[in-house]
Amino acid sequence: MNEDAREIQDTYPGIDDISLVQFTRELGALQEATAALLTTLDLEQLLGKILDSATTAIPASEKGAIHLLAPETGQLETRAVLGYSDVDPRIHQLARSQSFPYIDEVVRRRVPILVSPKHTVALGQSLIVAPLILDGSVLGALSLEANKKAVFSQRDLRLLASFAVTATAAIRNAQLHAEVQKQAITDHLTGLYNRRGLFELGDREVERARRYNRHLATIMLDIDDLKTINDTLGHAFGDLAIKSIAHILQSNTRKIDVVCRYGGDEFVILLPENDLFGAAKVAERLRLTIQNSPLWQNDQIISISISMGVSKVSNEISDLKSLLQAADEALYQAKTQGKDQIVIK
């Protein structure tokens, strides 16, 4: 009998040998799962490790998901999945299924639940869910599913709840680390990625596009006549114009797009899964939105326009530097041709 088993038997003198074996196995699985969470501060990697560890510690499970509350909206988002072959791992927010009421209930009541076998779960026949709680705040929930009925026990639920405590602390640490990292790659005026952020994320997107033969386009743009605006209306108004355009860009692009303040009044947008035609449509929509969104200054309407250059990854343009250079050359051409227009290169 090992030390863990002897300690358990001393603590619970009435426990039988079979239960002792199960208890020891579960304790060992929990310890291994906990140790796995200490190996990374990258949130996406951590969420994957949590699911791997949870399904290993509870062998009856076949699928798992982590649902986190979005800080901006307070809505549940499915941030990581395991075992769902029809789910694209790049998509973080999934449509709600019939199993979501149970997730909502766990988050609302802050208690783990084992869904009764008589209830039908949309994505499986058995479901256990544990809340992710830290210092009285709910971060979300961890759920495990199986395709057979009544495979989970109250012991499995307790094990998942215990594991969720450690998982929540690890998630919060990773979130705090991500926030610090984000501050280093975020522009303080607009909240967009800065140039450093663009190059960190952009290199990955170009590599992905090249490796998997996927489309990747970019838009480079700047504000027409910003120097004149600053000279006549002041730099505070110029900053207001920059922030206004940043908000329009972020509000009218997808989550997977990378929107960056490249410097001064220049912005860059990376558009994964977009060819030149798609990128040109995005650019025109943004140009018209900005054109139709004037600013006010001392009861005076001030119209803002932008010039835009569009390019894409190709055999000739195969890295981020050359992609940005091509878009910059197209932007320069748009400026010299009269501004408030789009040039594709």
C-alpha cells in the first residue's frame, strides 16, 4: 500500500478496498491534472490542457468544453472544445445548443450539476458541469459529456468540481498574464494593436496562409489631410478623429481580423480568408462608413475621408514585410491620385 492509500485509509477508516483503489486512482489523476496546468501561461494552450487533463482524470467522458464569460458582454462563450469533430477550433463563440441551459444554470447557481439520465442532452447522453469560481467571482464553467446514458457518478462530479478549483486559478493567472502581454502590444490611444502587435500576430497569419494555401489580404489606410486638420482644429481634434476611425474599423471587421494602428494616422487590417475581391469590398464599406460618420467641432460638422491600399499574399508577396510594402505602395498611389479612394495592388 503506498503512502497516499495509507493516508486515505487513516482518514477514512471505513473505506473498503475497491473504493480505496478508486479513490487512489482519482487522487492520482487529479494530482497529474493539476501539475499539467502549471506548465503554461498561454491561455489558449492552458484551456486545451484543462480539457485533456479533465477527460483523462474522468475516463467516462468523451467530449469536453470550457465556457467563459466574456468581460465585454458578460455572455458565455465556448472558448475551447475537445472531441467535437464538427467544430472549427478557430471559432471561439459557438451557437447555443440545448445543453446551454445547464451551463447557464451552473454559472447562475454556482454549483456543479450531474444532468439526470432522463433528460436529453443535445450533444450527448450524459453531462456533468462544474463552475469556475475564484474569490467569489464566476469565470465560467467546465463541462464533460459522453454518448451513453448514466455513465457519470456523483464521485465523477466531485472530482470535476475539485479539478475546476485549480483550473480556475490557472485560467485567471493566464488571463492576467495575457492582459500584461496585451498592454505591450496595444496602442494606448485607440486600444487597437500597435506595430509590435501587428508583427507578432501578422507573421503567424502569413505563415498560416502560406502553409495551408489560404487567402490573406491586407488593407493599409490613413486619414486624408490630417496635418491640415491638426493645424486648423488642434491636435485634440486630430486624436478624436483617429479614435473615431479606430472604433469604426474595429466595429466593422471580424474577430479573426487583425486591426492595428500602424503609426500616426496610419492603420493596417489583416483579413484572413479574404482574397483581393473580398478585401476590396471590406475597404469600400469602411471608406463609405467613415465618409458618412462626420465629427462635430464647435457646432461645425467636420467630414473625414481616408485613402486605402489593398494587397494580398501571393507567390511574389510571401512575407509580412513585403505584404505591407505592397499595401503601402498602393496607399501612396491612392493619395497621389486624389485621395478618398482605394487602390489594389
